[in-house]
Amino acid sequence: MEDLIRRYGTGLTAVFCLLVAFWILVLVILPNFSMLFESFFPYLPVAELGGPKDVFTLQNYEKILANPIETNWFGIPISIPVHISTFVDTVFFSALVTFMTLILAYPLAYFLAKVASPRSIPTLLLLLFIPMWVSEALRAFAWYIILTFNGPLNALLKGLGIIDQGIRWQNGVFTSYDAIVIVLTYCYVLFMLFPIYTAITSLDTNQIEAAEDLGSPWWRTHWRVVIPHAKPGIASGCVMVFMLSAGSLLVPTVVGSTKANWFPQTIYTWFNDALDWNTGAAYSMIFLLVCIIFVILAMRLFKVKLSDIAK
Amino acid sequence: MSRNRAFLGQLYFGLFILYLLVPLIVMAGAAFNDSKLPTVAPWKGFTWAWFGELFADQTMWGAFLNSIVVALAVVALAVPIGTAAAIVLNSISGKYRATLYGFMVAPVLAPGLVIGISTVLFWNQLGQTVGANGFFLFGRGLHLATLGQVSYIAAYVMLLVLARLQSFDPGLEEAALDLGANHGQVLRRILLPHLYPAIAASAAIAFFQSIENFNVTLFTKANETTLTVYVFSQVRSGITPKINALAFLLILLTLVLALAYEMNRRRKARIEAEREAEARRAEEAML
């Protein structure tokens, strides 16, 4: 701090600190405190604010335990609250999306970092960047067109004689979340690709050659040499894709079936349709908590630091 | 073996690019189909009609303008905040640095809807506390969307500027101070010129991140919409191919920008190569 004052003087240092304080306090910390605070108070009409009912309560959090529904997990029928069910589905299918993007992105990241000729890399990267610049709303819409009942995918499959009846992709073939998983994977695969690519680029190619010279088959070279080196990149990609998928409101609303509920949609309903901001706050606190736990788990699992993930 | 692998890699890359581009091509193609529904499969003939309808849509133009205004406001706030944060972070070390860094990058990882909801609740509560909850600044609207977006976009700026600061030689500032420069001059003439490439890049990123933003904006906006939210509401409430016309134009814009970038990069690479060749020739001539 003295260093800053010596270089830029008291005035400028004060300006820097004020800007940082505004960001961290007013835009980040206080809003989150506000959300935590509001989540413990009941939703009341303006006239009753400060009245006898305006007291600390856990009822907003208890709402997530209401309305049990019959469902089955892997064939076992159970009865769980509807919002818990949505929540579990969201976490499960977001993890699935994360896994699929990892499978899709890893070979490509390796190809770009170690196999492709370095001269062509900027052009190849640019080609990959183009779809990322198109907004998420439009990418989801593109898949909406492809997957609709009278859409090109069904027409193509019928034309090829693979199916004779159109498939209702949006209702799902395996689960009602199929369409959401497909489109989320499409939207976020590049968020997995670039961190892994960056991580593999820093691996010395000699290590790979040494492993091969010593007779290691290709899969063991990857398992023992490349993947351990790419770990920070993989961790960073996994965290990003999981967060984006679990937090996506756009994709599930655009392509999801009526049976597939995503947790952000539940929060949005409380917030916007029921206008019950307090319960919305409680639900987002729960959501935020799980996200934090996920980041910590990922950091433990991959043994990386926060500064490795947020790049 | 190695050639085989390169071929497989190229094949996979090609398939991957197809996978990324085909949905966009389908969407853009549907803009020219003379069909009430946005699709390419039953092709009913070529038409420009949807573009006409798009340009006649006042809501779209309003949303477009709002997106630009919000994005400019986000750049105007996030760039100074992020730059200041990088400078402050660079001058401290140890435990405080790690804590501060954690608070700064946390919003990047936080889900957009959490940022949106917390921003709305905070300003609403602030309005109640000061007893002016009817005042529009404390209610939902595009100004809150701007603040919500700044809270995480400033982190991108901070990361880019911080990376650039690593290559800065603080000795230059010492020299300037010793030679009698004042503090303002040190900042304006020594530090900022070094940071300009990072600041320009981060301004561009902030602008496009803001245009792209959906989650934060959806929760913080009132009646005014931005382009992304407009597309979303159109898709939700019975769509016509005019959204495809919009998509076609945006993809075209992206392609033009990408092409310009690529040509610029190649030109620079060529100049660089020529310079190196000349340097080699000069060296040989000296010997």
C-alpha cells in the first residue's frame, strides 16, 4: 500500500481503493448478504412490512420440502418433494453434461496442442471461436429448430430410412432431459476445450516421446503423462461447464419438455411469477451453497487452487 | 503411426467444426424459407420477406439500442474498476492478496441468476432503508442489469490487466519519479501506455460479454429488454422466421469480424517474417 502511495500519490491511490471497494462491497459482498438476510424473512405485502409477521423465519427454506411427488430413480419408486427432485435432476444432468463435454473436448484439445502444425493453430482456433461469438439464445434456438417434430433432423432420418415415424426429441428418448443435455453440451463444450488446450500446450513434448520410446501404449501415455499434466485445465473446464449448465435458464426453457424442470426455472418462477422474492432468495442460497460445495470438491479432487481454476 | 494419428486428429477436428457449424447454418438457412414456421426441412421457396419484417419490428430496434447502451455503460464501469483492482492487487502480497483475489474472481464462478437476484434485493433494501423505495433507481431496470453485469465482467478485466502487469518494469516509474514527474504523469505516461493492449482487449471482451448476457439481465430488468432477452421471449411465444433473419445477420457480422481479424493477423505475420529475413540478410552482409 505504501508502495502505491509513493508511486501514484494519495489522491490516485484513494481513487483506486474506492473503485475496488465499490466493486467488492457494493456489487459483490453486500448484495449477497442482502440475499442471505432476505431469505430468512417472510414475503409480505408492503403494508405489513415491519409488522408483527415480519420476523426471522425458516419457512422459505421449508418450502423446498413441500409437495411430495411419486417418481422413480433407476427403477426404484420413491416419494420426494417436487423441488428436491428438480434439484437432484439438475445436478445429475449437469454432471452428465460436464462429462460429455470432457469426452468431446479432450481429444480435440490434445490434437490442437500436440498434433496439429503450429502454423495453422491461430486459424483453427479462430474457426472454433466463431460459434462461441454467436449468442447462447441463438444457439439454443438453432437446436430448437433442429429438434422440432417437423424439423430437419426427423426429415433427414426419415429420408435415410432409419425411422418411419418422427421422434418427439423434445420429450426425450431416454429421459425427458435428453434435449437439454444435447443443447447444453453443444453450448458449453468450448468452455471445456480452451482450458484443457492451454494446460496441454505447456506440457513438454519430449515427455510424451520418452513415454512412447519406453514402450508405453498410447492410452497409458495419456493416463500417466498427459492427463496428470492437464489436471488444472480439466478442473477449470469442469467447474465452468457445471456452473454454466446448472445455472442455465435459457436452454431448458427453450428446448426442454414440460416434464423436464431445471432448478433455475423454479427459482425464476418464485421470483418473477409468484413475485415472492424472499423464497426466491432462499432457493438461490441453496443453489449457491451447492455450487460452492461443487467447486471445493473439484479443487480437492483435482488437487488444484482457486487461482488455477479462475483463469 | 504418427501420420495416422495426425489424420485421425484432422478428421475429428473437421467433424467437430461441422458439429459446431451445422446448427448455425440450419438456423441461418431458415431465414430464407417462405414458411410461417422457422424450419428448413419442407423448403417452400426463397424469400427476403423475413428481413423486411425484422426491420419493421420496433421492439427489436429498442432492444438492440438498449443492448448497446448497457454494454457501453458496462465497459465504462468495468474497465476502470478492473484496472484499478489489478493495480491494487499487484502492489500487495501474502494472505490479503489471496483473500482479495478470491472475492474478485468469485463472481465469475457464481451463477448469473444469483448475481441478478442478489443485486435486485440489495438495491431494493437500500431503497427501503433510506425511505425512497418508490424511487426508480432502487427498482428493477437496465441500470441494475448494468451493475449486476459489472460485478463479474470487472473480474475479466482484472485478470487480463493483471497478466499484462507481470511484464511491467516498475523501475520505469522510479526513473520517472526521480526525474521529477508527478504522480498523474507516472500513471498517464508510463503505466497506462504499457497496459493499453490489455485494456483495449478487455474493453472488447466486456462489451461482448454484456451483449451476450442473459441470466443477470433477465432477473434485473423491468419492462425494457435487451436483444438477448428479446430473442428469448420471441422464441418462447410463438416464433416467426424473423428471428432467423436476425440470427443470419449476427452470424454474418461475426464472420466478417473473424475474417478481418484473420487477414490482419496474416498481414502482421508476413511483415514479421519479412523483417526477420531482412535482419538475417543484413547480418550475413556484415560478416
